[in-house]
Amino acid sequence: MSKAEDLNLSVYEMVAEAEREECERLECEKKTIENEINRSYAEKEQSYINRAVSNAITKERAKADNEKNVKQKSEHDKIRMNSLKKQREFEEADLKQALESERKTALGDRTAALKAAEQEIADIEEKIRDNEAKHQENVREAVQSTGSRVLQQNQDELAAARSQRDEAIKKASSQKGDFQAMFQKENKKRKEMQSKLQEMQGNVRVFAVIRPPSELERRHHILEVLSEEEVGLQTSAGPVTEFEFDRVFPPSSAEQEVFEAVRPACQSVVDGCDACVFAYGQTGAGKTYTMQGHGDRKGVIALSAREIFEQIRCISGTWSYTAKISMVELHNETIRDLLTDRNNLEVHKRPETGEHYVAHLHEVDVHSEEEVMNQVAHGYLHHMTPHQVPPTTAHNQAKSRFRHIVKLSMTALNAFGGSSRGNQQPFLGSSVASSSTASNHANRSTSVVTLTLHGHSTDNKTQTSIGRLHFIELAGSETIPNTGLSGEQIFENDSIRKDLSSLESVIMSLALKKYNNINYNSCRLTNMLQDSLTKKSKVFMFLAVASTEAARSETQATLSYGTRVRQLDFGYTASLKKGVRGSSDSIPTVRQGSPGNSGPGRRRSVMA
């Protein structure tokens, strides 16, 4: 190989070596730059992560502080509610004690004074009779012995005795008038205190009544009595929804305990006010048993009739009453007389008084609790016998879906003057199973029992008082998916639920004081009861519920409906209830045709 070729080869090798070194240098610089870029990206990513963690921690802290504030506010509201309840209980106790004390004092003073006056009159009359007999004997003797002078003297003495008698009778009559005026004043004061006490307790009062479970149902109960005023419902999702009412009656409650809840209604009726007692719930939950009882276990109707007739006997010296009873049924907006089986009756208005009544309605005289219940039983036989046997639904095999209204209307006349006019088991056994079509019919209509009491005063027959007490057993509250209805039967079910929605709407209008915009004519039920659903009326509602898994949805719907009705109070406690639960904007909206499958309630995590 020549030197030139060796030189060229050396040059090529040097050039290649230089290029290789340059490539290595460039590769090293590339790796350095990539490392710098990766380090920069890592630093930025770590910065982003740190910032996100900081923000998350800040949000969690804010959320925890917010939850703490909400919990503290909830505890504060609960303490305030308990304080208001205790204050209300103290006021009610003071009013009851003062009312009872004044009533006993007034009645005692009046009775003693009247007895003293009557005894004084009897003594004077006895003395006068004795004096007259003596004077007549003296006259005969004087005529026979001494002549006309002695006769004249005796006649003068007789005239003086008669004058003394007349003066004593006049004085006693004056005292009797004073006692009567005093009694009338005290009675008026008692009525005002009674009315005030009723308003403090609430013009709308709702009670939950739990049907005793069977042995099988005890294993899967869904209701828990949390207190005398609270009941918990275990939902299908697990947590417990709490409902609050004026009173919760567990399955062990006696009939007398249930009646005590509506005892004030009896006094209100005697005093000339109107009251309504509703029984609401699904078929077989115990509505009929609550209202009518069974056998020796008397229901609310019988115990109320006994209380009212007892009060009438206590004031029989000043007021006199006569009682008449009637009973009708509502089904698909049709009114039927259950005592005569006359159909298609109509509600009319008396032009002279503005009072609403059912035309051509048959009434029967009654004088005791037993006669009242005999007529109710007689009407219920017709109630169980439909004109046309309807199809059997999937849910009403146990009982029927009739709504029951028992109306107790009282008219009386005050013997002392002053007229007043009212604005117009253990507990509960389970229903006896029956698959008869008659029973099915009875569950899809409303029956109305009306007891009307007319009275007159022993001194002034123009002074009157009238009061009405309605016992309404509403139809089964099942929703369409739970009844298996179809076709024309759905229309029948819609009619039932329309009545419930209309009733809620009327009570809402009263609560909002929209007295001139109340739509009583939206259904027959409110149309019949409009004289007894006014701002001065009293409304009591029993929610009959079953603690069974199969009845879960209907039980929840019943409790929700009762909660909404209780919130629509239009008496003294309306502001108290709204103050605890929220403003007036929180009053639930009425949905026509659906009394509600859900409603306000408080949730807990687990069933106790």
C-alpha cells in the first residue's frame, strides 16, 4: 500500500473518530436536555398535586365546619321545640286547672244558692198555709163568738200575711234571677276558656293508631314507637323515617286511651261548636274497629255518645235536648240513605240560614248510647249490601273500601238565656277476613251517621245552641298499583282519592285564612261537611296503620298524608308548628287525585 493511501486512510479514520465523538457529545447533550425537561415536568406535576391536595383539605375542613354548624343548629332547634312544648303543656295544665276550679266553684255556688232559695220559698209557703188555716179557723170562731170586729181583724192579718208571702216570693225570684245571671256569666267564661284551650292544643289534631300484629307479622314489623308523639317507619332502603303527631297509640293502647284524644270534641259540641273525627288508612288497618269497636270493646263513636249524653244529664236543669240520628253513604259522588236505603240524595242550602243539609234524609229519635249504636249497626247492614256488586280487587279481601262519616249534630236551648251557635284492648284488633263482594263494596264508599240534638230552655225557649260532631271513616287509601284495579274501577279509585285531596285542600285554605276562596264543591265529602269545616271548627284525624312488610308503601303514604294535614293547622298552634318546621312556604302542595305517597319526615340511620 502506498503512503498516499495510508495517509488517506488515517484521515478517514480521524474524520470518523471526530464524527463519532461529535455524535456522542450530541447524544449526551440530548440526554441532559431530556433530563432537564423531565425534572421540570415532575416539579410542575408535584406542584399541581400539592395544590390539589391543599384545595381538597380546605374543602373538607369547610364541609366539616358546615356540618358541625348544621348539627348545632339542629340541636338548638330541637331544644327550642322541646322548650315550646313544655311551655304549651304548662299553659294547658294551668288552663285545665283554672277551668275545672271555676266550673266546680260556679256550679257549687249556684246549686247551694238555688237550694237555699227554694228552701226559703218552701218554708214561707208552709208558714203561709199554716197561717191561712189558723186565720180561717179564727175567722170561724170569731164569727161565732165576737162578731164582725174580730172577723175584720183576722182578715187584716190574713192580708198582711199574704203581702208578706208575695214579698218573699218576689225576693226569692229576684235572687234566682241573679243566680241565673251569675251562672250564665260563669258558663260563658268557661266556654271561652274551653275554646282557648282547644285552640292552644290545635284546631287540627292528628293521631297515629297502630294495629296489633299477628304472630307472623311480629317477626317482620316495620314500625317503631319512638315516643308518645313520634313513630319511626323502616324504609325498604334501610334508614328509618320519623313522623311526629299529636299522639301515637301503640298496639297495647286501650280503647279509653284512644277516646281521650277526642274527648274535647264532645264538650265543644255541647257548647255549640262543630267538630270532625276522621279515620284514615288502608283496608284492614283498623279504621272500623277504632270508630265502632267490637263486642264489649267500645269504639270512639260509642264512647263519644256516652260522654255527650252524660254531659246532657249534668245540665238537664238548664238545658233540654232531644236527639235524632241519620246515616248516609257516599259512593262515586252518589249519596245513599242507609236507614231507608233511599238513593241519589242531594245536598241543599237553606236560604234563610245558609245551612247545608241532605234533602229527604230519614232521622230516628235516640235517647242513649245504646240506641245510637243500634242505629249505626242497622245502617251498616245496608252499608254492606251494595245496589250493584262491584268486582273484587286484589287488596280488599279483608274488608271493604267504604268511607265512613259519623256526624253528631247537637241543637240546644239555654234555660238561663244567651244563645250560641257553632260554626257550622287491649286496643284495636285486626279486621275479620271476608272475601264477600258486599264487604268489597263497603270499602269503596262513605257512610255518614248524623246525631242531631234539639233543645229548649225551661225559661226562654228562643235561646238555642247547635253543635255537630262528625265521625268520618274514609275509604281504603290504597294506590292503584296495590289494588289490582283496571278499567272503570280506576275511576272509582280516583273518586276516593279526589275526596282525600279535596279535604286536604279545604284544610289548607282554612290554614292560610282564605275563607272566601274555599272550594267545598270539589267533591261530595267536603260539600256535605262544609258547615263543619270552618275556621272555628275542630278536626281530629286517626291514622290507622299496619306494621307489616306488605303494607310498607301504604303505611308510609298514610303517615305522610297525616303529617301534611297536621301541618295545615288553623288554630293557636299553627304558628308554633310552622315556627318549628319552617315558614309558611314549607306547607306541602296539594296534588289533586293523590293524597301523597311521600311526605315530610326525619330519617335515622338504622331501626332500633
